[in-house]
Amino acid sequence: MTFTVAIIGRPNVGKSTLFNRLAGRKLALVDDTPGVTRDRRRHAARLYDLSFDVIDTAGFEDAPADSLPGRMRAQTEIAIGEADLIFFLVDAKAGLMPDDRAFAEIVRRSGKPVILVANKAESRGSEAGFLESWELGLGEPVPISAEHGQGLPDLREAIIAALGEKRTLGEDGDTDDEAGGGDALIGEDIADPDSEDLAYDESKPLRIAVVGRPNAGKSTLINTLIGEERLLTGPEAGITRDSISVDWTWRGRRIRLFDTAGMRRKAKVQEKLEKLSVADGLRAIRFAEVVVVVLDSTIPFEKQDLQIADLVVREGRAPVIAFNKWDLIDDPQAALAELREKTERLLPQVRGVQAVPVSAETGRGLDKLMDAVLRTHKVWNSRISTGRLNRWLEGILARHPPPAVAGRRLKIKYITQVKTRPPGFVVSCSRPEVMPQSYVRYLVNSLRDAFDMPGVPIRVALRASENPFAGRARRKG
């Protein structure tokens, strides 16, 4: 039986550092700036033989409910409600602050078991802060160093004491394993290129990242999709900093949604914290399968929008465009025709990309958006047998053969698909190094039309056909 731990405390006491330590990887952004974490983040965790879920939360601050710190505090209170056990973190190095005393009372009133954790206990002068933390009335503090991993055996014992051996020493839970990688032709290898086309598996979970410029409405979109205020939203630009994953089920399909920080132009990203946020968003794109690029319909297709879309394509992910804030458009029909024309013209590398007008605020168009996501994911998983490909290639070469270069005509022998997710093809030809890129684009666009593969990246690698006599030394009698 698993359990859930929420890490609570005022800003900058080391909550995200402890979260990363327990999760076993650097998932949450960590910086010396107070208030880095804003949304609550949940992940599978492990402490020696204990397996559980851990929730990282925003720093508790005393602020009006409608302010950004007030909305962050509401997210933290939701995490307290979801938790079976609370780690109340204090900074042993700095000692108790008035906010520590105020929020200790809130935690006590929740009625949940609480472990008082005195972090930064490795610091010189931390003993005074450790002893002072007894005044909170939350029991014996556990001195640890989340950054250096000290004191964790004592924390394990405190968890068992708080919840009991039966609850804590159950079977090991499964942990998520997110790993990325690739080679020159990215995607997943096809074991047998000559086999017949494989059916699309609708039972597999789907990973979707939501990206875009700051204040495009990414977090609001996810909240409306899942039907709860899971992510922090507001009129301020740049609220989201971490990439937050949310598990959801849509029409029986398991889906993991990744909310990401808004990506500004590189020249404007100066602060270290924003650089970390953008890097975290790029990581979410690499782990996703489909990436929803959210555009503000009132100011669409700015240079940064096109760069984000191009990044998604270069990473080999399947893009879908959401024209958000559609409720603010006066003439929807004319605007949609203009936006679709711009999409085709400005994003030729993913010709036929799905583009859907939505309103995250009202929920309009979100079902159509999810239908477009599933259609695009199906195309991204496309698998075409070598026989069908080469029958298609015969017709293409008859209509439009490769050009001659330096007086010698290029020859194409055959084509085969070697990758999916995204579709990747190898073309065997003579002198691949001089094949014009315009002809490669012609092959890609013809593939899209013939096999109905709109809106996803298609990779084509050229290989020299093997010469059976190459390398044989001529023997003299």
C-alpha cells in the first residue's frame, strides 16, 4: 500500500531540493531565489526501502487570496488535503521566522500526521535553529541536509513511526522512467521493415506537452481539459516555472499532460531562473509524443511562435497548433481562413499540421483539439511496408526522375522505413552527397500525399547503394 507525502514550508527552506532527493532526479527547479516553485508537483519517490508519492509545493506566504502568492498558497492547501503525511520544513541555519509559527498552526489544524524536518543542518550555527524549532509544538525535529543527503536514515525512521510499519513497508511501487535518446535518424527502430503495416495501439498511454509564449493560456487550457484548478493561472505573464505533469483520462485513454514555462526570445532570457525554466520546458518537449503549441489568436505567429514550432519539429515530436483566446476574435470565419493560410505558408516543414481554434477560458473547441491530437499521434506512429513503399517509388521515378548532376543522372534503387515516432525512411541511391535537397523535399511531400501523413516530421536519410565488388583485390595469376 502506497502513501503520499506533501513537503510544506515557507519559501527558500529547501523543499524542492528534498523533493529532488526523494524522487531520485532533478525534476524541480532549485535556485537561491525565494518562491521558485509555484505549482504543486507530484512524483514517485523512494527512501531506502520505502516507496511513496511525494508532492512539492510553493512556499507558504501570508497574502491576499486574489494575489499570486495567495493563489500559490491555495495550491499548497490542496496538497495538504491530498497528503497522508506532511513534512514541515524549517531552515535550521536561519532559525524560526514568524511565518514558520503561523503556518505550523495551519498544518496542525489539518489533522494530518506531521514530521518536523530541520533542513540545512550541516551549516555552521544550525544547532541553535534546530533547538528553536521545538517551539513549534510539532514534535521532535529531524535534522537533515537535503542538498548533501545527510540525516535521511532518521527521516525514514520518522516516517515509519508516523504511519506505522504496515502502511509504510508494503510492496514496492513502480516508478516512472523517462528517458530520451536518439541518433542521426531519430525515432523508434522497426524490427522488420519488410513486415506488413502494424495496427495503431489505442491502449497505450499518451504523453502531451503544452508549450508556447508566456501568457498564451497553457495552464488554463490544461485546467479546463481536466476539469479542475490543478495549475496556477492568472493575468500575470510567466507564472509557470517548472514543467508540471498531470495524469488524466480522456474517453478511456490514459494521458499525461505536461505544462511548461512560457518561452520568450533567447535574447530576452537573462535571469538564471528563467533559463532553468526554459531548459525544463525543452526537456518536457523531448519526453512528449504530441506537443500542443498554444498561440494567442489576437497576436499569432510572432517570430517566437515559429521558433517554438520549429523546435518541436526538429526534436521529432508531433505538433498540433491551438489558436487560443478564440472568444476574443470578432470575425471568427475570416480569422480562421487567414490563420490556416499563414500556417501552411509559415510552417512548410510540417505541411498539413492540425490547427484548431479553442478557448481555454470557456472550453470551446477542446474536444476538437483532443481529436486532432489523437489523429496526429496516429500519423506519427505510421508504419508502411517496404513493398508498398517501392511500388509508390516506381511511379514517382517514372513521373519525376532525379536530376542529372555534373552530367551524370542520379539513380534511386529502393526505399524502406526504418523508424517510427516520427516516420524515418532510408533511400538507397547513387552519390547521396550530391542529391539536391529540393528533390528530397519532393520525395517527402509525395510521401505525405500518397500515404496520408499530414502534419508530422518525416525524416529521410540517403545511403549509397552497396557495390558488391568494392574492396575486392584483383588477383594476378
